[in-house]
Amino acid sequence: MSDVALSVLDLAPVADGSTPSRALENALDLTRHVEALGYGRVWVAEHHNMPGIASSSPPVLIAHLAAHTDRIRLGSGGVMLPNHAPLVVAEQFGMLEALHPGRIDLGLGRAPGTDGLTAAALRRSSDPFGNEDDFPAQLAELRGFLRGDLPREHPLHRIKAVPNNGREPDVWLLGSSGFSAQLAGELGLPFSFAHHFSAQNTVPAVDMYRSSFRASEVLERPYVMLGVNVVAADDDERARFLAGSANLQMMRLRQGNPGLLPTPEEAEKQLRGEAAGRFVASRAASQIVGGPDTVRRGIEELLARTNADELMVTTSVHDHGERRRSFEIVAEVMDLAPREARSAAGATTA
């Protein structure tokens, strides 16, 4: 499995009894840790109005992580483009690319990353969820700003996004359904699918991406990355215990009660009863939870079904030390060795 690239999606979880500041300190510590282990990239996600997730501003956090690391690629997983003016995103990521050339990824999604009321506050629009037909036009405008090649007929073509060093960061499309899969394929962009919360759509979306793929100046062939929940521990029982925290947090979110990441002890008490059991079972398809052998089998099975080029591991456990250990175990079962950061096209960066 050493040929499959391995990366990290960090939500900067805020644990019960901790603080957002500590969560962000842990984000930097984890990034340094996985860089040493040989992971290729770390992405941070845009979420709003969620007390248990500290990564509300990906470009700010990316700048911090990049300034304190050496090789690993940093990026957004993702920036929710409808929440922002394309020019603002172009300026933010143009600056990141100028500061850290060859190390910046711009993963883009079209969902709000939050509830409807918060989306309305972000967008100041009468239609906070927008129209999916707007996304391709927003994406084209953003890439035009990043590359400095908006067509003359575009009403904003005289505007220049500054700084711009003539190279756009690596642009990815993110998705949990077929819309972004097809668009990424048609544009010849790398595609990251959210297997970690839409496992039932993984294979159809990946197939759609590959079938619609057209070679571009970015990619000659399709490149698929899957986001996957992994909780690894020294044995299956310990891993299942640790995974309870994220299960309870997600159940509360679905009930309209978002909160901090609870302790596994609290989760063990709260996740009792038939309804809770059904909820935990429903998440099993999107998770790989267990000791080293179980994790290895889970990853092998997922790769056999999808033939993914890269896995982006996300892990939410209450104790930061246990979280670090989980990524160590995944690196061990994947035979990971320290490597240079690489783009989706396979190029390495110093």
C-alpha cells in the first residue's frame, strides 16, 4: 500500500474541557507530527457556528501551519466558495502561494459548511444556499483571478488579484455527490470525495469523475482522493471506545445541538439504547475503526473498491495523544516513509 499517498484532514476539534486556542495549538502539533511521519498534505476545513470545530478560517490557519513546517503541503478541505467573493479567495490563496510556493492546495466546495441562518449571515443573500448552477461560474472567475487570465469579455477582467506570482495553487474540487465529480472530470481537476460522511455515494461519484474526465494542463489522468474516518488504537476494543466521542458529537449535531467533542466515557454512557445503536451502526460504513490489523484490512478493502490514488485521513478523538497515536498506526500499516510533498500531478516540492 506504500504507493497510495496519505494525507490528513484536520477539523481542529475542540474537546470538552479544552479551548479553541488549545485546539489550534494541537493542529500545529499534529501537522508537525504527520510531516515527520511522511504524510503528504494537511487540509483544514471551513465550518461555521460549530463550537466543536476551530477551523472556521482556513487561509489564516494554513498560513500559521505553513510558517511552522518545512515540506508538507497545506490546504483547504475546503473553502466553501459560495460563502466568499472569488476575488477575496484569489487574494488569500495567491498570498499563501507567494509566501509558500509549491506547497499550497485550494480545495473548493459548494456547500455552505453550516446551517441556513449562518449561511445567510455569511452571504448576506436572500438565498443563502445559492444556486448550484452558480458554482461553475464562480469557479471560473476564481481561477481567472488566480491565473490573471479572465477573458476580455468578462466584466471584471481589468481587476488583478494581488499578489499573483503567475502560478495558481493546486485547485481541487470537493464533493459528496455527483455534481462536483462530473465538473472536476470535465475540467481535468483532481477530485476529493467525502467518503467520511457520504460512503453510499463513493463508488458512483468516483466512477462518474473518471468517466467524465478530460485531460487538462493540470492533469493528464484522473486523480482521486478519498476522505475517510479512521480511529486506530492498539486493539479493536480501545479504538471503538475512542471512536464514541465523534459518534456522540455527530448524533448531537444531527439533533440540532452542536457542541464540543465529548469524552469517550461520556459517549459510552450516552450511546446506549436502540436509537443510539442504530445511529452508530449507520456510521460504520464511513469509518475504519480498530487495531492495526483491522485498520489495514479496512484500508485495503476501500482501496480495492475505489482504486483511489490518495487517502485523506480524518480522526476526532478526545485525547490529543491518542489522536497522534492513531496517525502513527495508520502510517505503520501503510508502510509510510518520510517523503517530499507532492502535488496531485505527482510533482515533488522541496
